[in-house]
Amino acid sequence: MDKYAVIGNPVSHSKSPQIHASFAEQTGAALEYGAILAEKDKFRETAERFFAADGKGANVTVPFKEEAFNLANSLSTEAGKAGAVNTLSLDAEGKLCGHNTDGIGLVTDIKTNHGGSLTNKSILVLGAGGAARGILQPFLDENPALICIANRTVSKAESLAELYRDSGDISACGFDDLEGRQYDWIINATSASLQGDILPVPIELVGEKTWCYDLMYANEPTAFCRWSQQAGAGKIMDGLGMLVEQAAESFLLWRGIRPQTREVIDRLRSS
Ligand code: NAP
């Protein structure tokens, strides 16, 4: 049996083992996929131990994506630009390769599962952490009209926008600067919903044609999804589809086959 795992802290809540078990069943792959809790200062040792014990690939989740970036011997273009790795694979020589499938997972969910488009659209990205870093290049590849990154710590949004300055119309600001603006898309890439926090941004940002997407997912509507509903958004989505799509991209990297995702998303949604 080939061994795979997700490494994080916390990790017990992760739906990745369930998702990859469905992919294995669907594709007839003989594999096991576990969840490994790494102590906060022990990511490197934990990952190295897993691969030394014949692990074939790993997903990396909060808070270790930057450490995984540092651990990898080589990086995909997306991971290099994002400065964050969510998937580790082995090359032919047994060296660790770092990838970032979060952005492509989100874009696939938006386009394929929700029938959305980012092309020529104005996009507000709330947050400038690891998830925001991972989605910017795949978003820019869709040729949006503009992207604005707004973050609680404005300097982080500014340095992120600076990194992508040559790739499109991309700017940065604080939440206070959003007064009087409206966007086609509002993407919540903050972790505020984890604590149930409502972001201090004006409700007028949302028009009746605005599509709102929270990267977080939960069994109940997230704080951001509830806020979007009150604001009258045209469509509201959470990150469950992104989670399954990024997992399918990891599976493709490891096994050379991209599993079907629709049924897996539906099953998770109703479980
Ligand atoms: P992160 O690196 O820790 O960044 C957190 C971001 O949230 C920062 O921009 C931070 O602002 C902001 N923030 C946190 N609490 C806030 C609050 N109360 N008010 C305003 N801003 C707040 O986390 P991450 O890895 O980017 O993850 C962000 C979210 O994306 C999480 O909910 C995660 O679960 C989700 N995610 C989902 C998927 C998926 O597949 N669906 C994949 C990746 C991530 P400061 O810079 O000011 O601290």
C-alpha cells in the first residue's frame, strides 16, 4: 500500500483522509492516507520521518505551509511565487518537490462547480496570509480587470501586491479604505470566520451581482457567508469545493490521474 498523509496542527478535523479515501476507491488505487499531528516546532522532523518510512506524498496544512516551502528541494512555479507549499511529492531521485494546489483548486471550483468567471471582473481579496498568496497567480492567469488586496495588517497586503505588480492591475489597502467601492467578486481569504468574526468592511461593497466566496468551510454557513447574505450578494460560496479540487490536484501529482470531484463534494456536503 502506498502511504500518504496530511500534516498539520490541528489536524483531527481535516476532511482530507475522507476525500482521498474516496479518490482511491474511485480510481482503484491501493493506498492509505492518514492525518499526522506535528508539534508546532517539529514540522521538519515529522515530515522527514514520514518520508523516511516510505511515505509517497503529503499534504501540508495550517500552520506549516511556509515550513514545507523551506523543506522542499525543488518548487513548482506556483509554490515558488506563493512562498507556500500544500503538497509534497517525491521525484525520481527521492527528493522532495513542493507544490501549491490551493489556487488552481479555487479557480476550478469557481469555474467548473459554480459556473463563475474571473475574466474582466473586479476582485477584492480580503486577507494577505498563506491562502491569499496561493490564489493570486492563478487568479491573475484568468485576466481579471483588477485585484485589490485588503488586509488588517496593511503592510502585508502591500508587499503581496508589490510581488505581483508586473502581472496585472493589482493594488493593496486597509479595510478602512474600502468605503464607497463595489466589486464583482469578494474572496474572503482571512481566517476570521474560524473565530466567527465579522470583518470590519462596509456592507455596501456587496452589490446584487457580487459573488462572495469564503475559503473557509463549515457544516453551518460561515460568519462571512452570513454577512454576504445580509448584504444581498448575488451568489455565496464556501471553501468545501476548493478543498476537494485542491485535493484532486494533489492526487494527480502523486498518481498521474485526476479523480472526479462532483460526487465527493456532494457526499461531504450532506454528511
Ligand atoms: P494565515 O496565513 O494565518 O492568514 C490569516 C489571514 O487572516 C491574515 O491575512 C490575517 O490578517 C487575517 N485575519 C485573521 N483573523 C482576522 C480577524 N479577526 N480580522 C481580520 N483579519 C484576520 O491563514 P491562511 O493559511 O491564509 O488561511 C486563511 C483561511 O483560508 C483559513 O480559514 C483557511 O481554513 C482557509 N483555507 C481554505 C482552503 C480550502 O481548501 N478551502 C485552503 C487554504 C486555506 P493579519 O495579516 O492582519 O494577521
